[in-house]
Amino acid sequence: MSVNTNVKLLDIPPTGMAAKYERAWNEVVDECDPWKKNIIINNFTVISGRHVYHSKADQRIMSDVMEEVVRRAENDY
């Protein structure tokens, strides 16, 4: 018997709070200026499963974005 390892698992869309956070994240990032999007998406390294921004300015930008994401997701905008 052979095992097929090239099987793609179904992508199940998020539900509940995960869906709210994903929608809020997508909307907030889409509203950002292109230079901010670049920082948010491309200017970090992953260390022990966490996104680490090496510049304090980049960390501040990400922190501000996440505050808005949480506000929108938690308040059912």
C-alpha cells in the first residue's frame, strides 16, 4: 500500500471570532498606506513562532494596527 503525500487538505474558512479578526485584519491592512503595508507584511522575522519587528518604529506601527484590528473585531463594527 502506498501513501499519497501530495494531498491538499481542504481550507476550512474561519468562523466565530476568528472570522471577525480575519475580516478586521484584512480591512485595516488594506486601508494602510503602501509603505506601512510593506512594514507590516515584509519587515519581520519569526522567532519561536512570534513575529519580531527589529525596529521600534516598526513595532509601533504594528502595535497601532493591531489596536485597531482588536477594536473592530471585538466591537462588531
